[in-house]
Amino acid sequence: RRMFPAIRVKVSGLLPHHHYHLAMDIVPLDNKRYRYVYHSSKWIVAGNADAAPPHRLYLHPDSPASGDTWARGEVSFDRAKLTNNE
């Protein structure tokens, strides 16, 4: 399933004409499972987590792109999907 809310970042400090890959790695904060409460816009504990899967990087679909391209505005990871499958 797609992540909600989507991760959006602003990128700066890159060389304008160099090309970069942008990737996201999600690692567990602790051994808890969380759920998002829409009406209060907060994450709350919803039990114990399963064993952590091996780390997999999510490569942004626009990668590689120039530093200038990444710095133009927000970079959205709205197409990233989370799964329990390994």
C-alpha cells in the first residue's frame, strides 16, 4: 500500500550540473507498531511490531537527476509503497 502521509523533502546544497540518485530508507524507530489517527494528525502505538525485514532502499523514480532538478521544489515520495512481504 502507498504511504500516507507521503514523504516530501526539499533538497539543497547539490552541484547544479552533477547528477544524483535520491533514495529513501525506512528503519524501525523501536519495537512498536503505529497507526495514524486522521482527526488528530498523530501517530499512536498500536501494539508490538513484527520482526524487522531486511533493509531495502526506495530509489526515487526520477533518479538520476541533476542537482538543479532536485532543488527546484519539493521532492515527493508519494509513489513509495510499504509492504510486509519480503
